[in-house]
Amino acid sequence: IEAAYDPDKLMEIVGSVYGRHFGAAEVEEMLRFWESPTGKRLAALQPQIVEETREALSTWIGERLASPPRR
């Protein structure tokens, strides 16, 4: 896998997707955010936040399925 990893190609692909949705000034603004202390903290915590959200939604859906609302 490591031999096939091409960071330049990855950036080209990801950049083209973002480029279809955002202008250059918006991309620069996003980059400034991700390079800020808050952006770096969000990036570090994102996997944990996604997992906690998934677990909370799964619990909520399970509770709703177990006890459907009465009419």
C-alpha cells in the first residue's frame, strides 16, 4: 500500500473535488482554519467525535424502535 501511495495525486483528486464546490478564497479560509489551534484540535478529536455521535445515534434509534411513539 505504501508503495502505491502518491500524496501529490491524492491532493490533486481531493483538490479537484473541493474546487468544484468552493472558490480559491474559500479554500484559503478553510486552510487557515485547519492550521489554527481550533482546527488542529478538531482534526485530532474528529475520529472520537464521529464514534461518540454514531454510538449516541445508535442508542437513540434503538430506544425509539423498542418503544414506538403511541398515537
